Amino acid sequence: MPEPTPVSMSATLAADEALARRRRAGERVMSMASGEIGLPVLPALRDRLAAAADENAYGSVAGSPSLRTAVAGYWERRGLDVDPGLVVAGPGSKSLLFALLLAIGGDVIVPVPSWVSYAAQARLVGARPIPVPILPGQGGVPDPDLLREAVADARAAGQRPRAVVVTVPDNPTGTVASAATVRRLAQAARELDLVIVSDEIYGDLVYDSSEPAVSPALHAPERTVVTTGLTKNLALGGWRTGVTRLPDSELGRALHTRLLAVASQIWSSPPAPVQTAAAYAFGEPPEVVERVAASRRLHEKVVRAVAARFTAVGAGLAPIAATCYLYPDFEPLREHLAETHGVHGGDGLAAMLSERYGVGVLPATAFGDAARPLRIRAATSHFYGETAEQQTAALEAAGSADPLALPWIRESVDRVGEVLADLTSAPVPASAPHA
């Protein structure tokens, strides 16, 4: 019998659990490790979920007709027309991404850096993740020229790259690939006969609405699969609802058939009550649109304030254009961190921030980067308050006032500044160095 495929716990979820244990033990900790959005459920969605509680039948594998129709309208409003028959819903976009890799087959190109689960999921389906670096400041999309080289080398070595996964906007960097880069990526995928899997779950969280993220589906519609969900824009991570848009082409229809077969064997159908509420959300009535806009304003104001704390101490940071993520580079401080703290790479830096200061972040290695770079991924999505009342106040302040004036947000932002100031000026600690 073959050995099980080695797989580690998701870095974001593991970090959250570790911080939760420390908090329960009475330690002072600050979670900047995961991107779970700390905001309350919109009341209109809560009411619809409650009203649908008696919907207990399995339903269609692809999702209910009302949900798929609403999702088709959602994408149509973004310039991506789709037949509802080519929309598939599932229990989270994460599950759909895994099922898609199974349905596509072959090895998978992943950007470096990229979300923690892409490479892990590729290995779980028996594929090889093939890493390709991004262009500076354009996270989520592999450099199209390096993509061509990597595919040529992989095929010469007997590998079978068949898909490239992209994220627009990006986690972990909070940046958005330019329209030109996305267009070049689409052209390269067409030349190389690759399926593009475009994870667009952060698409509604681009700060400048006049310059939205560009989907590869606009440039290579016949081979681009798009996924999204309600986890980020409406902070509904626990509801586990995702959707995917299959291309209207021979390839897309074949993928649709295989994806439904995979889904039927893994999750049967999405949770029925959640589908009812999700259909309402994807229909984008005014209260949903306003909630997403308020969330976007809140993310921008808080993450920019935290970004300023990183750059103030000399860390490099590409301008954040979306989401609640930062990917600072402490390379300008390498000599100081090595001499003062014995820190030589991202793993050591993340360990020190956690152990000495109680600040949970993730090292760049969690996102496929090398160990030597002094990069970490930090998220600000837990800064909005511990209660629904505080979080609602933060949303309201983002639209009519300054959320940074709220004491619990100010405290978190100031704590980041204090930790970074101490990190870049403190004497050698008595504890052992972090290699």
C-alpha cells in the first residue's frame, strides 16, 4: 500500500489555534496571522439563513438554481457573462479549488509567494506544484516570461503542467497585478495550453473602485476558471460557501462534467440554508453593497495605518491596493536584526515576534518563499473589535469618521508601532537567538 501524501496543517489555521491557546492561558497576544475578517454577520443575511433552517434536502450537486442565477448576475455586473448552467457552488471556495485541481489533472504552476493552500492542495491531488516568482509589486500572478521557462523546463523533465493558479487581488501581498501582466499571463497560458484557475475571492476589496482587478477570464475566456465566495467581502468564513465559473468552451464544459462528478463524491451538495442566504448576497441588494463598501473602507484605513508603522522603521513594502494583508520586507534591517537579535530569515523573525512580543504573523516560507528573505505576512483583520458592537462601530466609523480614533483599533495599531520600534532598537535579549 502506498504511503499517505505528506501534508501539514494550514499555516494560518495552525497559527490561529496556537494564539488562541496562549490567549486562554492569560497571555497578551495579538493575532496578525490569519486573514479571517473580524466583522459581524449582516442582519439581512442572518435573517434569511434563519428562515431557511428547515431546508434539509440534499439538492443539486451544482447548487440551487436561485443561487447559480444570482451568481451569474454577480459576474455579469463585472463584465464576465456566464450561463448559470456553468456555475458550480460548493462548501467554500477552498473546497472548490481542490476539486478543480482534481478535475483538471496534471501538475500546477503556483506563484511565489502565494496562498498557503495552493501548493499543499496540488500535492494532495498527486500533482507537483511548480513555483514561479511574481513581478515586484504584482502579487498573485507569476511572471509570464518565467512561466514560459518553467513550463518548458518541466515538460522537458517529464512533468505535466496543465494548470496555473493566480490570485487577483493577492494574498499574501495585498497587491493587484496590472492589466498588462494579466493580459500577458493569459497569452502565455493560451500558448502553453494551460488552464487558468483565477481565485478572485478578494475582488470586491480593491480600494480604488475605478481601477478594479482584471480577471484573466477577460483575456482568455475559453480556458479561465474563476472562483470566489462570501468569506472575505462579507466576513462569512464560517458559512463555507464558494462558487466557481466555468468557461463556455469545449474545455470548460468537460471540466464542468468532471467537477460535478468530483463534487458528488466529496460533498454531495452545498448546505441548503446557506445557499438561500448566499443567493440573496450575490444578488447585491443595497444593504449588501453598502456593507461591502464599508468593509473595504475599514480595511483600507486600518491597513494603511499599519503599513506606515512598518515603513517608519525601514521595512520595505509595496503599496497595498486591496485586502487586509501586508508583506513587509526587513532586508534593509538585515544587519541590525542579525547583530542585535540573531535573526537571519523570515522564520526567525516570525518566531521572535510571536515568542517575545506575542504578535502572531507568518513567515514568508509559509507562502512558498525561500527561508533567507526577511519577509513576513501580517493581517489587520482582527483589529476591529472583540464584540459585534465594537465591530459595528468600526464599520460605521469607516464611513463617517476615523476608525483609528476608536480606542481598541488605536491600541492595536499603536501596539504594532511599539513592537516594531523595540525590534529595531532593542539590545540583545537574554534568550537564545532565533536562527
